[in-house]
Amino acid sequence: MVLVLNFHNADNLYSVPMSKLRLLMICRMAKPEEVIVVEDENGNIVRETMKDNDVLVQYKIMRETLIYLSHLDHEDTEQQMLKKLSKQLNGQDWSWNNLNTLCWAIGSISGSMMEEQENRFLVMVIRDLLNLCEITKGKDNKAVIASNIMYVVGQYPKFLRAHWKFLKTVVNKLFEFMHENHPGVQDMACDTFLKIVQKCKRKFVLTQLGENEPFVSELLSSLPVTIADLEPHQIHSFYESVGHMIHAESDGTEEGRIFEKTNTSVANSLGPYFFPQISLIFLDMLTVYRMYSELISSTIAEGGPFASKTSFVKLLRSVKRETLKLIETFVDKAEDQPHIGKQFVPPMMDPVLGDYARNLPDARESEVLSLFATIINKYKRVMMDDVPRIFEAVFQCTLEMITKNFEDYPEHRLKFFSLLRAIATHCFHALVQLSSQQLKLVMDSIIWAFRHTERNIAETGLNLLLEMLKNFQVSEFSNQFHRTYFVTIEQEIFAVLTDTFHKPVASSLILILFVDYTIKLLGSSFPNMTSTEVTQFVDGLLLSKNNLTAFKDHIRLSGCNQKNFQLRTTKIFMQKKQLPRGRRIARGCSLYLGLLPPMSCKMKWWILSC
């Protein structure tokens, strides 16, 4: 009884300062990343052109603080927010800054209340904001209110899924904002629409109570009017949203009827369902690609190297790049079925690979490299027979482009080594079949990559080297490879490790040395194990290092397989104390509703599975 009284006394003692602290946090809430309509130094409402990382960090801290404060007293949090909103509505406390900070605070506590309380609270908030938008005059004022409406509704997808009428009202309001030409409003409307559709897509393809047809059908019937005032990149975003709706449609006939233009954006959202469309246009796209390639080549032949910089050639190349991006997007999103690769890859060999090899360096598209890296990552060993042709077309000519210095062709550099890594990972036997001169070129290019001063390229090169070492470790050519390259690799790694320009990739360098050392140590300590078994054991340790259960199982299984030696696993089975820091933090977050972002469904699933 004494403890209970002390608790209530403490609660009463701190309730007033906590309430004041809530009000202070609400009044001074930092701007979240999603809001791009801001006030500039001259007092004008403009579109944000550059993100302020300090403000984003501040918002994250304030969001977590306000969530904890909300958990201490939900009623006080709700009352303070609604009171400030009513003052905005009656004009008593109206200002852009006051409305902004209030709405940013409302959006930040998404998920922190119980469902019934949150529903009641949000109904009043959305209703008042919509009324405020209707009664307020002035273009800038409406732009500020619109940005806040869009931010708030985007933070509560669970509420929208449970309330169709509100969802439809919000989406129709977004369509109205898409006609507003104030800077940033249309972009934010399209972004919010995409965000809502991704979380509520099934609601748009079902016929809701009181409706005559699914919302997607109603949307398509008025589509030209809806997108009439949007810019091309906004239209692409809109079609991507429609694509997510189509993806939720289970009726194939209806799905086919809804297909629309803007292939790349739609393919990105449809995935395997884009197959019928690309099957119809694929050969025509390759024909256009070949024609444009020939036109570019003839233009450069007549006008010299400077012709590649003309607007005409740039336009032709942009069409080629979009074609490659569309194919890559489809391959990446399609189902993992080998026959798709066999159907689409052979026709591309000459129009795409042959064109890349024949072109001048300035006219070679880096998207060719990323396309074939995606294809190999997707279809893996199925592409084994095609690797020599790919290697012949892109390796030597690309290497000549990127090894002259560390600056030219930056996109080609990263994508070239990503392609090499895909080949090393999934088609390693094709690399083994290379001549000694070709393999030396590969190793030289890898060494050149991790010596690069650009972090992304250096990390890609190191990951590629690690992949090569793992594969050769279990290969029949292991001894020959290590006799030829081991000393050189070790010398180069130490050279880079002691170079101040490469500090960011030191962990990857140390990992390579650590793996080699661990394999040698275990190999000498357990002579009854083959080199393949040792390598597999070390790889398993590294793969499961962030999963305590998998880590223990891997060591236990390896220990059971030993006939003469057994690993001491006493310490490994210590529970809880060994939990990784990341999981402890995630478990802590799960105790407080709202700390996890509303869109992080995967994180919530992971926490529940721990």
C-alpha cells in the first residue's frame, strides 16, 4: 500500500512539469524528412531543395522523447494537441510555424496510443485540418495546411486501412493538391499518395461498402484529369502508385485491362506481372535500341568525338538508357524462373553487348554493366554458358576506360566491379576457365579497385576479393591460385591498410586477413578436418555472427561432426547476456508503442520472432 501511495505521489508531483514539457516539445518540434514545403529566409513558402541532416537528427530525438512523454499521460498529450489545433481553427493562435510544429508533433506519435483512442483522436485532427484548409484564404496559407495534412495522414496508414471513408476522402484531397502549382505541393502529394497506396493497396481494388466499383476503376476513368497538371517525374510516381494497386488485383482479366503507360515505373511496382507487357514490346525495344545505336555511331563518325556531347546524341542515349533500365527493372522484379532469362538474354547479345564493345568509350552506357550484373545475380548458374561472351564484350574495353586515372567514368567503375562480383559469386567456374593472362587481368583489376580512393569502389573491390578467396579456397585450383597471387594480395592489403586515404575500408581489409588467419589457425589445430570443412566452418561463423541461435547451432553441429576433437561450448550457451546490442534496443523499442516507425513492418516481425 505504501508503494502504491508513493507511486501516486510521484505521479502527481511530476504531472505538472511533464505537461509543460509536452507543450514545449509540441511547440518546438523539428521538421521531419517527409515535409518538403518550407518557409525560406525571406518568409516565402517554397520547396525544400536540400535536406538538413542536423534537423533530421533533432527530429528523431524529439520524436522519441515525445513518445515517452505520451506514454506517461495519453490524455494530457491528446488534450494539449487538440487545444492547440482548435486555436488554429478559430484564428486565435494562427501562424505557419505554430501549425507546422503541431502537425509534426501529431505525426510523430503515430502508434503510441491504444487503437480506440488513436482512432478518436485522428478523426478529430483530420476533420479540423480539412476544415481549416477550406476556410483559410491565401495561396501560401493553403500550401502550408496542405503539406501538414499530407504529412499527418501519411503517418497513420493503419487508421486509413480501417476507415475507408476517411481513406477515400484523403486520397481525393491528394488529387486536389496535385493541381496546386505551389512549389513542393504536387511533389509531396504524389509522394504521400505512393506511401499510402503501398500500405493500403488492397483497399483500392476491392468494392467497398456503399461503392459501385473498386476505387481503382474510378481512378482510371478520371486519370487524364487527375494527372493533367503534373510534371513527367510526378506522373511516373503516380503510375507507380497505380501499379501497386494493380499488383493487389487477383483477377487476371481485370489486371490486363488496367495496364497503363510509363513502363519503367510500372515495371518497378508490378514485378512478375509485367511479363505480358514486356513480352509484347521487347523485340521492338531492341530494334529501336539497335537503330539508335547505329544513328549515334554514324553521327559521331561524321562529327567527331565532340558529336557525343550534342543534345541530339544525348537524347538518343537517354532512350537507350531508359530501355536498359526497363529491362533491368523487369528482370530484378520478375519471378526467379530460368526460362525468362533464356527467353530475354540471347536476343540482347548483339544489340546490347555488341553495341557496347563497338562504341567509342564516351558512347558506352554503364547501364549495360548493371543490367548483366542483375541478370547474373537473378539467374545465377543458368548464365554460366553466357559469361564468356559477356566477358569478351565488356571486360577489356571497360578496363581500358577506367584504369587511366581515378576520375573518368565513375558510373562505369562501380558497375563494372559489381558485374565482376556477380560472376565470381554465381558463375565462378566460368572464371576458372579463363586463360592465365585473363585471370591475371581480373586480379589486377580487383587490386586496382580496392586501392581506389572512392569508398564505394574500394568496398566493392574488397567484397569481390573476399568472394574470390572463398571460392578458390574450396576449388581444386586452390594451391595454384595461392602460389601465384597470395603474396601479392597480402602485400597490397597491407599497403592499403597503412594508407590514410583508405581508413573507411579498414574493416573490410581486416576481415580478409582475419578470415585467412582463422582458416590457417583452425586447420593447424584440427588436422582431422579438411581445408573445405575448415573454410565452411569459418564462413558459417561469419554468416551467423549476428544471430546467437544460429551461431550456437553452427558450432554445435560442427562439434558433433568431430571424431577426435570437440569444441568447448560452455560459454556459447550463456543466454541473454550475449544478446547483440541491436536486438536489445529493438526489444526495448517494442515495449513502447510508436517508437518503431509506422512503415517498419519487417522490423516488427523480426522483433516478434526473436
